Amino acid sequence: MELSLEFLIPIIASIASFAVAAGFAVWVTRQNPGTKQMTDISDAVKVGAAAFLRRELKIILPIAIGLSIVIGYFIGYSNGIAFAVGAALSAVAGIISLKITVKAAVRAANATGSGLGKTFALAFRGGATVGLAVPAMALLALAILFMVFPDPITIAGVGIGASLIALFIRIGGGIFTKAADMGADLVGKVEANIPEDDPRNPATIADNVGDNVGDAAGMGSDVYESYIVTILASILIGALIGLPKIMTYPIMVGAAGMIASIIGTATIGSKTKTDVMKPLNVSFYVSAAIAIGLNFVFTTMFLGNDKLAYALFGCTVVGVILVPVIQRITDHYTNYKYKPVRDITDAAKWGYASLTLMGIIKGMQSTGPFMIALVVAIVISFSVSAAAAPDPSQAMLYGIFGTSLTAMAMLSLAGIVLSIDAFGPIADNAGGIVEMTGMGEENRKVTDQIDAVGNTTKAVTKGFAIASAGLAALAMIQAFQYEAEKVFEHAFDYGLSNPGVVIGLLVGGLIPFIITGQLIGGVSRAASKMVDEVRRQFKADPEILTGKSKPDYAKCVDIATVASLRELWKSASIAIAAPIVLGIILGPPAVAGLLMGAVVTGIFLAYHLANTGGAWDNAKKLVEMQGRKGSEEHKVAVVGDIIGDPYKDTAGPALNTVIKLLNTVAIVFVGAFVAILVL
């Protein structure tokens, strides 16, 4: 095993990213956490979040260990090891995200007395700890695994491990946070007419816990999994081409983005600010420019200066450019500054039905520009790299490799994108602590400013993850087809004249809708239990609403935990079983159809759900900013936001993980697809 420069650079970049993340974590920890009342609330959130994660891991760990043994025995020990690595680091990504956001939130709340600049810097550096550590784990894991096991198909299990645990954490955290949020809003804000984070609301601690386990731990695991699967897809296609330097090139792209993200996070200081979005944009564009420059350096260093090298570099540029394009599209449809959200806000005057319909309409419309951006990126990357293929017979493979590099270039910026996203939950929790401790209106204005930007960046990150899932899946589908032909030594018919392919398309197209229904239903069932509990407490002890009695926060946390864990297994079971069952019965062509059907419906449904929910959320904020709190329009907008919660924070984010889990399961278990029934 030789530690060549192609592996040394990404390993050093990952270690540097860990070091900077650790520096940010130490700086955040050294800041003043505030009064005893503030730390008591923070401790309650920390205990609740830790209890949820501990109970979730008790369910996940036996499943993960069992699957690791099964995969190792039947598929190969290297895939068993890779699965274990992928699963373990996915859980670690969630735990890191959870711990730092809890620490940073209480300190950001205390910093509101020092103004917007200090509060923003604290929230951002807390988020940057997550943003730099999570993709560094993914890059380091892939680099070492690929260095030890040079055949990428023998480590494809890393994708299953990462996707499965991310799906568990996403689903569990998403259902927890939205059950708590809906319970707090429906009874507290709508029925009792008290503020969202009022200490009299029994569900308010559960709501703050949910922000951490859903938005922080869930997003950390999600981005880690996206990074793993995207780089794996690119390496798999590179292996089919057969050139060693082509195979390691995606890892170098990851290293370039990692270094760029480190520099981008360093641009954010604690000086007085009036607009926190501007420094965030600067940090991203600095990272993007550096990533492009480093990609050019690494391309010419390792691939040379020929037509192919420049073509592949061009594909990485397309991927970097696609990030702000998706950002702009998402921002247009979810930001209260623009017409779609303002149309939704105007619809509130006509009642619940009007606002709901307008939100769904705008969310559906947003998929059009999103689709155009993806198609343009695919056309450019495929055509440029296919035209540069040294061997014309491999033009298709080079084209798909170029598209996978576009996805990899997007994910290479995960460090800065996740840093920009992760400060949102910190600001949200900080605002809750400010409200619950009665720090004052000026302090709350500071956290509200940051939280409003955080809502926008959260929506943008979801679009980023969904787009990368679609591009990575295209490469994974091609890798699956080539692997199936190699395993069975037979050329399969993947055309639409094959009924197996058509059946697969129908089954795959249905899966995202089935899972979406399950997840929203799970949130509804969990939320109904939370609503009943909050109403019970208000009825049993009227002094809670006068502030003379303290609510039973722990009971609400326990209800959300139990209800969310009960829903975990359903969606994951479908995602794992569907390709295996269909492959055994109808063979590889049906599975290829399933994968494509799931991609086509899944990415657009996910984007629609994320944007619709985000738009409803910001419509409510716009009504509040207009000084209409407590009005009939505000009540309508609050209900719209409640409906949108499971859209944007549970079902939408889970679907991109489902798409990638389907693909990695199909590739790892391809040898079992014997086609009992031949059509």
C-alpha cells in the first residue's frame, strides 16, 4: 500500500479541516454561557437531545451490526468493513452536530447583549465546526478505504452504511422536531395565544430539542451521506474507464473544496454588522473561487494539459456554478422578499384553504427552473467530457463520469455550505433561550435577524442536497448497469420495450410518494399525541398559563422521542427491500427501471416539499414583520407554517437519502438479482 500524493493531499486536507473545526469548537466553548437560568434551559435541551439520540442508537446499532455481518459474509469482508465505517461515521456526524449546536446556542443567546456582530460570529463558528468536521470525515474515510481496497465495488457498502444511518437520523429527528413544533404551535400559539418559545408552553423544550436532533444532527448525517455516495459514484464510473488517475481524480476534487471551505469560513469575523447575509455570500464566493483555482492546479498536476484534462476540469466548474444557481432558484421561491412568498402571504386574507393552495402551487412551480438548471448542467458536463474521450467507444462512460464530477464539485463545497446552514438551528435555539429567560425585545430582535437568514440558508442547503442526489444517482445507475453485466456476463436490455424495465419505472416512481405519505403520517400521529399532552397539562393545571406553575417539559420530550422512534423502520425497510425483492424476481433491468423512476419523481417531489414548506414558513414571518401578530391572517399563516413543517423538515430532506440508499443497495446486492420470473 503506497501513500501517493493523490491520497496524501486529501488526507492532509481532511486533517486540516478537523484542526480548524476543533479551533472553532474551543473558541465557542470559551464564550460565556450566561446566567444560571440560561444554562438550566440549555442543559434541559442537552439532556433531552442526548436521551433521544441514545434511544435511537439502541435501535440502530443492532441493525447496523447485523447488516455489517451479513454484507461481510455474503458480499465480501471489505464491503462489511466499509458498511461499518460508513454507518459509524454517519452516527458520529450526527453526534458532533448535536453537541456543538447545543453549546453554541446558549452562548449566542448570551452574546445578544453585545450586538449582532458577536452573536452572528458565535452562531456561525458553531455551525462551521459542524460544516468543516462532517465532510472531512467523509473525505478521509473514502480516501483511506480506497487506498486500502483499490477496487471501489468492494467498498460500495460504505454508501449503504452512510445512507441507512442518515435516513434513520433524518426520519427520527424530523418526526421528533415537527411533532414538538406542531404541538407547541397549535396549542400554544393558536389556542392559548402565547409566543412560540414561551416558558409556559409545555412543548417548548421539546421544540428546542427537535431543532437540534432534526435540523442539526439530521442535516449533519445527510450531508455526510451525500458526500460519501457522490464521491463513491464518481470513483465507480472512473473504475469502469480503467485509468488509475481518473479513479482518484474525484478525491482530489474533494480535497480542493475542503481547502477552499476552510479559507471561506475564515472570512467571517465578529465586527459590527447590519446585514448578516452579505458576509455569508462573501464566504461562499471566496470558497467557490478558490475551489475552481485548486481544481485547475490539481487537474494539470495529475491529469496533464490535454483535451480530456481540460474537459474534466470544465465539468467541475459547472458543478461549482450550479451551487449558486440552485441557491438563487430556491431563494426566489422561499424568501419573503420575492413575489412567490408575497403571493402566499396575500392569500392568507382569504383563509386557510387559499393560503394552502397558493403554497402548493408555488412549490410545484419551483421545480421548473430547478429542472432546467439540472438539465443544462447534465448536457454540458456529459457532452464536454464525452467529446474529449480518448477512446470513442468509451464516450458514454466519459460523459457519465463528467456528470458525476459535476455532482462531486458541488459536494466538494459541502464544508462552506453546511457551515452557512448549521448556524440556523443555533440562532433558532438562541432565540428560544432569549424568549424563555425574558432577556428583552432588543435581544430577541438580534436572534430574529439571524434566524430569518437561517431559514433561507436551510432551504438553500436542502436544494443543494437534492440536486447532488439527482446527479449522483445518474452515475450510480450507470455503474449498476455495468456491474450487472460484469457479474452475470450478459448484456441486458434496458430499453422501454422490456416490460421488466417499465415495471421497475412504475415501482420506483411510486416509492417516493409512499415514503412521503408514511413520513407526513408519522409526523401527524406524533403531533396529535403532543397536542393532547399540552392540552392535558393546561387543563390539569390552569396556573401554568399564569406563570405560577412550571409545565412538565420532560413528558413532552418523552412523547416526541417514543413517537418518532416508532416510525423509524418503515421507510428504511422499503428503501432496502424494494431493489432486492424486485431484482430477485425480475432481474437487473427491473432494478435499473426502479432506480430511474425513483430519481425522476423523487428529486422533484423532494424539491417541491422543501420549497413549499419553506415558503409557508417565511409567509408567516412576513406577516409578523408587518406587525400583524395576533391578526386573523397571522393565525392562518401560522397554520400554513405548521402544515409545511413535515414538508420541509421531514419528508423532503428524507427523499434524497432514500434515492441514494436505493442505488447503493442495488450495486452492493447486484449478484443476488437472479430473475426468478423472466418476462
